[in-house]
Amino acid sequence: MQRLPPTAYFVFLLLLSISTLSACSLSASGEDGQEEPSLAKTGWQLVSLNADSADVGTAGQEYRLFFKAEGEFDGVSDCNDVWGRYGSSQDGSFQIEDMSSTLAQCQPESINEEFVRLLNTVTACSVSDDGGRLTLSSDEGDLVFESVSREEFSK
């Protein structure tokens, strides 16, 4: 995978800090009674991994997640299926738990292994104010997704 110049990372972080993001939750209302975006029954298509969109979704690769209402998710990681549980801990961090995947050997250019590795290390989640963008973050990197409908998800 090609590395981006340091200025590209700076621009990405600047744009990310300018946009207002909301925390993710399992339910529709927060502790203060205000509405929080819920991940339940939402679908997402990966658009960038560690601020690098060049290797995402090329050559027919698909990286999608669908969050169910029961705190479970399923998805596609290139040539593999993924599934598990998601939720927030008492300290407010977001986590992916009990994740499993099929073990098909994807093409050499696949980012399947990095995608799955980053999902397993997620500690934070945010949704853009318009609900169109989801960012799953960890100390090891970010996964940025765009919203897709369930119909689009199952194509």
C-alpha cells in the first residue's frame, strides 16, 4: 500500500476536526434526553482506511457493515463475510466484540486483513451530523464509511 505524504494526513485531520461529529449509540436517546444517532438498522460502505481511499473498493472489492438492532452486525470484507457484536462500554468507548469471519483467501491486493484487524481494535465511533458518514477509530487507524440502504447492502 502506498503511503501518503504528511500533508495529506494534515489535510485529512483538519477536515475531520472542522466537521462536527456525534457519538454512536445503540439507542436513540442519550443520557441527557437528547437524540443521538443510533447505529441500529444502518448500513455502511467503506470509503477510506487510514485516510487512504486509493485502495478501497477497487477491483470489485466490497467492504460493508450492517448494524442490527440487537447489538449485532454483519458485513462483507472483500471475499469474506464478517459478523459479531457492537456496543458502548460504561466509560463511553465503542467496541466491536466477538467478531468472526470466513477465511477465504482473497486476492493479493485485498485490504481484507487490515480491515478486519482495524475493526477488532475500534474504540470510538462517530456519525456526521447529516448521518451520511460513519467513522470507526482506534489507536491503529480509522475506518470511514458512507451510508447505504439495506437494499444497496444486499446487492
